[in-house]
Amino acid sequence: MAPRTIAPFGPQHPVLPEPIQLKITYENEKVVDVVPALGYGHRGIEKACELNEYPKNIHLCERICGICSCMHGISYCEVVERLWPMEVPPRAKYLRTIWSEMSRTHSHLLWLGLLADALGFESMFMQFWRIREKVLDLLEMTCGSRVTQSVSVVGGVRRDIDDEQKKICIRTLQEVRQEAEALINVLATDPTVKARTVGKGVLTKEQAILLGNNGPHLRASGVKEDCRMLGMQAYGELGFEPVVETDGDCYARALVRARETLQAIDLQLEAFSKMPEGEIYVRPKGSPPANEAVYRCEQARGEVFYYAKGNGTRKLERLRVRTPTFANIPSLLVMLPGSELADVPIIVLSIDPCISCTER
Amino acid sequence: MIENLKEISKDTLLQEVQKFADAKARFVTTVCSDLGDKLEVTYYFNYSPGVDMVALRMVVGKDEEVPSISGIYLTAVLSENEMFEQFGLKVKDMAIDFGGLMLLGKDSPVKPMVKDDAAAGKGGE
């Protein structure tokens, strides 16, 4: 038997934008065992949410993650609205949907760029990120901020999109779609990309379900599951259908995110065309009751789970946030053993890990 | 209010969870809450393909030990370790035991999510 070596992958590694360590045992360049080590970015946000009054937690939840910030804020507001319970005006639902899909667009473009970078395809990496800048510009124009948008409040949203901004958004999104589609065609057909991703880190449909995977990671294994199918926000009026691939490898995960990028733009354009006039905020009545509620939202990386428990006071009794990467990390324990050491970075990147989210 | 919630005891936990695995349901997460002298633990599952979620809930004493479901759902191992280090919930036979150091460090507060007088009022406002 060849000698076994244990090597740390991370917490600092070129494919890891955030710190996580994988203790990898390998033998003749083949991975035989993996143990994850977390704890580099835990901030106790769930505990902090018990110490603040309801509205202040929006800002805390938005800081669980930079890339998913907008949808964390929306998810917190939605779970509190269910706990209350209260109904949000239709226009606010459309605005939340538009900003959620803008977030998905820039998150997927970021990931596609990271994938290209990890493969050494530098020009493609820069092109994806160049396009992404246009989406961030739209977020800045409509929300006032490129990263932490902070537009959602309990009862609706704090900003509207006027007609002039709407025209700019539609024009820019059409440009972004055209440019992204051209790049995605290159990504999907390039022999080098295929050589590094096809057949790597394969998860079958059964494994993906049993491992609790979610998001593009799950859908790439042939499972048609997406929280947007629940019809929350305005998704129920947009004819949404999940993007699914069946091969369960790194290439399939890339294709799901690539197709979802284009789909997210289409959803935004459709939402702009259907968005009704009207109020964007309704003031919550009374005090938060002693009640509990659950809300699930489909972030770019997958399903985020929010649980809130009120106790009749102005502070929450309990807030629980389970982020997509928290559920997707265990799949690495199955995907990595048996793979070549050189494929580890691509396989790890293929789950689109967000450690800031995971540790909260 | 949580829909599709079933109250169970720790003695029937593995049996109930196995039913979900047999039905090809996806494990979503656990939620632990401090009830004062007891801990409330809820396990959430989702039927695939589809979006219906079902929950199992049990209430256990703070000194009681509960069985790990990571032998059935490996992915539960992170949630179980988190419940141990954040609430002190003792979980027996976890697939990976981080020894209370998964998210917290050696110098971190002990069981920070447990509600007590020391924790109340610190931070936040």
C-alpha cells in the first residue's frame, strides 16, 4: 500500500474566496478521506438577533453574506411577516423578486468567473466579471448600494423603481443577456473546460437527495426542486420552471448556473412587464405575537431556511438560519474520495461554497 | 405556526427519521430552542421532487442524550454538532464529532445560545 499523506486544503486557497479547511488524506494522488474544519468566520448572528428588536435584525441578517445579502434581508422580512402574519402589497412582491433575481444574476456571473479563473481561463474570468459590473450598477441605481442593498423592510420595501430607472434596467439587462449568452456558449463547448469538469465530482440523484443537497447543486443531479416553485413573492405569476441537468458532475453544475443566469434575466424582464402600480409598504399592525414561522427562499447558491419564534415582546425568542452551503458541504465528503488531487479545487468550487453564510 | 409537525420522543427518533429516508425525503435542517429547563429540537424534511416540508419535534431534558441521525442522513452531522456546541445538546454517535469546536473556538463562550441571566442584555442594543 502506498503511503498516505494528509494535506490541508485551505483555509487560504486560490479557489476559496472565504476560509474553510478540508483535511485531505490522499494516496498516489487519489483522495481517500476528507474532514472539513469550520470556524474561521462565526459571528454569532443568530444569538445577536435575539438581543435586538425586530427591525434591527434586518441589517444583521443582510450581513450574514455579502453576495446573498439582498435575499437574506428579504427572507428575514418574509419569515417575520408570516409570524405576524401580514400581507405585503403586490408591487413590493414584484420589487423583491426583481432584486432577488438581480442578486442571482450577479452571483452566478461571479461564480462563472471564478470557475473560469480556477481553470486558468483568465480572459473568460474577466469577461464574466465585466458583465457582472453592469448588474451591480443596476443594483446601485435602484437600491443605492452595490453590495448590501438593504431595500426590504417588514411590510414591504423601502424603495421603488421609477419609469426612467425601469427603462435603463430593461435596456441593460438585454445587453447583459446577449453578452452572457455568447460567453456561456464558449464555456459550454470549450474542450478544456469539458476536460476539467465532465465526469468530475459526480453525485447521483439518489445521493444528492440523501445528502440533503439543495440549489443548483441538487438540480444538476436531476432533481427538479427549487423554492421558487412555492410561488412566494411574484414567482407564482411568472411561469417559473426550474433549470435541471442530469449528469450530476461539475460540468452539469456549471450548466445549471449558466442557464439560470439567463433565466434570472428573463424573470426580471417579465417581472418588469407585469409589475402592478400601487403601494410598496404596509405598516405592521399591533405587536409581534407569540408565534413561530418558517420561510424558505431560493438564493443563488440554493435554499436558505429561516425559522423565527416570537414571544410577544419586541424581541425574537429564536431565529434560525440554515444556509445553502451548510447543507451542501457534507456532499464533499462523498464527492472527493476517489477523485484526483488535482480535481479537488474544481469539485470544491462546484458547490459554490459560501462560508460567511455557513458560519453566520 | 408550523404545518405538518409531528411530536415524537427521542426513543422513536431514529425509527421516524428512517421512514423519511425510505420515502426518499431530503433532510433540510434542525432547529434547537431553549425552553428554560428543557430543549426543543425540530427536524425538518422535504419530499423530493416537490416542496412539501414535514417536521418532527421532540422536547428533551438538558442533561439527556439523543441519538444522532447522521447514520441515516450524513448531512445532519453539521447541525448536530452545532446544537451540541451552541446549546449543549448531547448527541450520541455523530458521524464526525468536532468536540464542540466546529464553529466556536477554545476561548469562545460556552453554550452561547442557552438563555441565562449572564447572556441577557449583552450586545445588541
